[in-house]
Amino acid sequence: MGQVFKLGLKYSKSMGCTFLDENGKDQPMVMGCYGIGITRTVAAAIEQNYDDDGIVWPWPIAPFQVHLLNLDPANAEVSQVANELEASLEQAGFEVLHDEREGLSPGAKFKDADLLGFPLRVMVGSKGLKDGVVELKERRTKALSKLAPGAVVAAVSEAKARILSELAEAGGR
């Protein structure tokens, strides 16, 4: 993940950066620099956290913690519930990616969600709302639960606590 660049004498000569050699004569320093590249860090995290369906982001570095899927954007009730969930989750401090794209089947949205791999997925659809529920799915374990929309923030908070606890017990892996 780290990188090292040999700068040679280019900067030391122009800055007059020298040292005294064994004969007491000024010599230009050979310079280098090093660092940790953020893109290399992301690539390493993905290399360690994926499955056949795509990325499985670890909670601490996930670009979003919750992927909210509106499965029927043309349905006013579904859109209202999804928008309210987005606002509630963000107010609770979660970063949410809200997929409200039209013209895609639920299966296409599920596949995209798996590829992106955010830790939790909340699915809002007209079929579930007929029964008064939305679905919460954990990306890593694929555990699925059905719950009332009003219970989503608490369930996401509990999932976060459990996921971070498991991560700590595993030594941060």
C-alpha cells in the first residue's frame, strides 16, 4: 500500500541540501519520499473484502453505510416511505445512498447493490408495504429481516453496533 519515490539529486541540489563526506567535503543528498496512497488502501480493502457478488465494504471505511432501494419509484407511497427513511437515517448520522432510479427491475437494483457492497441494504417496495414492512439485509452475512418502517433506524443502529463489535473481536480484520 505504501509507495517510495527516489528523487535523486534534483531537489537537494536546487535547495543546497548537503552533507559532509568523510573528507569534509559538501556532497548533495540523495533524496526520496514515501507515503500511503488512498487508492492503494481502497484497493487493498476490496481485495480482502469481496465475494462472488461484488465488494463487501467493512463498516469503518464504507463510502455509505446504508443502501436504500426504492423498488417502485412511480408509487407515491413507496417513494414517501423511502424518502422518510432516508431523512431519518441521515438524521441519525448514517450515510445513505438512495437508489430511486426509474425503469429498473428490483433484481437489477439488487445486483447493483451487491456490486457496490455497502454494509446494509434497506428495501422499500409496494409488496412489502402492503404487509406494513420493509426489508433490511446485511451485505456480509446476507441476513434478511422484515420490519416496520418505524423500526429501521433502531435496527440499523443495532446492526452497526454488532458489526463493529464483531470487527473489534476479530482484531480489526
